[in-house]
Amino acid sequence: MGQSWCFIGLLLAYASGKKLWDVPVSQAQQHSTGKLHWEPQCQYQLRHLQDSARISALLPPRLEGHWISTGCEVRPGPEFLTRSYQFYSNRLFKAYQFYYWDPSCHNPSHSLVIKGKLRLRQASWITRGATEADCHLHKVGIVFHSQRAMQEISARINQTSGGDCSGFFPPGRSWAPGVLYEVLSAKEGRDCTTALGFAMHELSLVRVEKHYEPLLQTQPSGSRTVEELYLGDIHTKWSERLHYRPTGYQRPLQSAVHHVHPCPACGIIYRSDEHHPPILPAKAELPMQLSGRWVSAHCEVRPAVLFLTRYFIFHGTNRTWEGYYYHYSDPLCKQPTFTIYASGHYTKGIPSSIVRGGTELAFKVTCARVTAMDQVTVTMLNSSEPETCGETGFWSAGMEQDITLTNGCLALGIKLPHTEYELFKMEQDMKDRSLLFIGERPTDGSSPDRPEKRPTSYQAPLIQCAGATGVFSKHISPRYLGKEDNNGNEALKPLPMAFLLSLMAMQFLRWD
């Protein structure tokens, strides 16, 4: 028993600020990833997402330089493409968009070369952390990489375009490799890009982030800088994309100089042009093995100004699932607003006939709980109509409420029970991590609650943080960071002694 009290004394001394346990920190520890030995990988990943010391946003953004895709991208439609954008100090830019027939970006269809001018304006009033910009296009040219591509695209242009575009491609014209056809010219007042679903509205919303990526253990201590360029999202509905003003982002481009390592696709895309499109290595389609735990790799942004991180648990034996959606008010996911827990079951997946490489599933949501994390959300939920969102008037910060009995939460747009028709895809990155891509949410904020609304593109990927047998007792609450309320007071911050007390209890059980 004396040994127990000695241990408790040391704990209390440490908690009260004594220096009994202070030891010199080695250089290796100073540059470590910050993962604690006892900490499960999923918990570490969620905590690490809120470590904004690793991320800095440049305002106003510095765009000068060369920015490239780090792999094959999927846009609604679906469209498979890679991008290579060059911005100059005089505000001019030259952008390449390379389109493909396949989800590996191995078989090119056509390339667009886009020239214009970009003027940065002010910080966005809608999307926090973004900068608004005006884009003026000077020229857009197209190069076909096969006879098939020329026939299909020229037919669309001839059928849907008017004026100077109706006879732009005479029927029967044979494909000529390397020939550049001008489909937009500001000087001549001609624009034949409508049939392509082409617009550069993505340049109207800009954000640049700088990340500090820890070096591998085999390398000297320190970090590597990674710079990412976030451009506006593409509307999920084809008919809306030509005049849509983005409020979210698409998959970021990375600096050709400061990008992730390893990145085999980066060099291939960097050296390409409209006559020599990047041809990425063909990828084998991985089987859909959902069992396990998956977590966001970054703070995510959705249209309509939603910042969130996601954590999913899939139980393959009975096809049930659990999901945690942590919502925030800032682009670094540091200021929590509310958390949603949902659960239900899902169907067996079948290969998609629309999006090659994708798997179609249906998810049934049967239960949900909500935790308000700030006073604004508490006030909103307490002001909701009775019996539309838990117990109205009983919401308080940090307290979870079950919303299943009220068939969801009208104020948050949650309806129960609920079925969503989803699109999934699995990949492996260059670090041999398993990635899970889940279908992109409709831009208009609705739900894919009908088969015809099933996504044709993907959100940012989730990383597998534990297999089917991983140990994870409960979800992580963002409260541990000790946020401040509107008055500057710390809110929802647990006592730092909580973990120490649990250790003390364990010691009593073990030693007595």
C-alpha cells in the first residue's frame, strides 16, 4: 500500500506543476510525430487533425508557381482527369486539364490548354479561410488523343452549340495527332466550350495551405514542407456547373516543388503538356473490404460552409456501421459546433455500371445522437419546434441527446429512418495505407436518397486506422482541446487530472 501512495504522490506533484518528472528532451523526441505509446492509432489520428501547428494558411494566398495533381481525380459525371496549373507573377496563368477514359488516368481522351488572367479580390464572406478571385479567360484549346474522342466531342459541340460553333468540326473530319483546335477565343468572341461542360469557376475560390510533414524514421529529424492549393468545387449536377459559384473545394493541387513524398504521379504530370498527356500506371481494382475503422486525413470542407472530420466503424460480419461526424466553424477544425453519431446497416456492394472502379451500396440510418458543442448550437436546438429534435429546452453544451425518437432533427436536416444510395472505392497510397473514398455529397445540400441521386464522384479519402479487430472503446470528443466560448472563457475543457485519476484507479486495482 505504501508503494501505491508513493506513486499517487508523484502523480499529484506532476499535476500541480512540480518538476519532479522533468527530464531533458532528446532531439528525436522534439521532432517526433506526437503519438503517445498508449494511444490507439484512430484516437491519435483524430487528435492530430486538430494540431494546427502543422498547418498554416497563407492570406492573401501566394499562387505563383507550378501546381499539379498527385493522382487521378474524379469529377461528377463521372470525369477522370489530372491537372497542371502554372501561375505567373503578372497574374497570367496557363492551365492544363488532361481527360481520360478510365479511373486510372492511363488512357487519355483529350487535353485542354487554358490561358487567362486571375485577379485576387477579398477574403470570402461565405467560405471562411478562402479568398475570392475573378478569372478572365483568353483562350482555350483542345487536343484529341484518338479518333473516338474527336468524333464524340465534335458531335456534342455541333449539336449543342450555336452560331460560330455549329460547324466548327465538319462531319467526317479525321483525327490528326497533335493538332490544337481553339474552342474559346476572347479576342474573336467565340466560345464553344458549353458542350464540354467546361468552366473555370474553380478559380473564383482560392486557398493555399502549408503543411509540415514529419520525415520518415530512417531520415534525419525534421519535417518536409508540403504546399497545397485548394480551388473551388465542381457542382455535382452537370446542368448547374456552368454558372455555379463554389462554396467548397475539390481535391487540392500540390506544389511541384513542395509536394508529398513519394509521389510517382507528380513527375509524370509535371513534365506533360497538351501534346504529351500524363499516362499514369494502370491500377488494379481493390476488393471492397470495409471491415475496420476509418478516419479523415484532413479537416474537410463541404459546400454550404461545413467544416468537419469523419470517423467510421464498419462491422463486416453483420454489415452494420457506426459513424461520427465532428462539425466545426473554422477551416482548421479547431472550433467544434456539434457532433453527430449515426448507426445502421448496409447492403452488399455491387460494381458500379456508371463509375468504373466504384462499388454501389445502400446505407440505412436507423439511430442517431447529437452533441451540441457551442452555445450558438445550443440556442438553436433549444429554439426548435417541440418533438422535432430531441428534448427541446434540455440541450446544453457537451451533453449528448438521442434524436431517434423524434425521427431525427429538423433543425440540422437529419431525418430518420433514412436510406442513402452510396458509391465507394478503395485504394492504397504510396505509403501502403488503405484509403476509402465515399461518394461526394450533392452540392445543393440534399441527400442521395434515391438511386438516381447516387454520387458519381468522391469526397476526400478516409484512412484506415484499425482493422476489424482494432480496440477503440469510445469515440473521441473534440472537447479535450479546451475551446473558448464567446466570452473568452474556456469551455468544455475536461480537468487535466481526469487521465491521471484513471491511472491512479488502475494502480489501486493492480497493487491491492
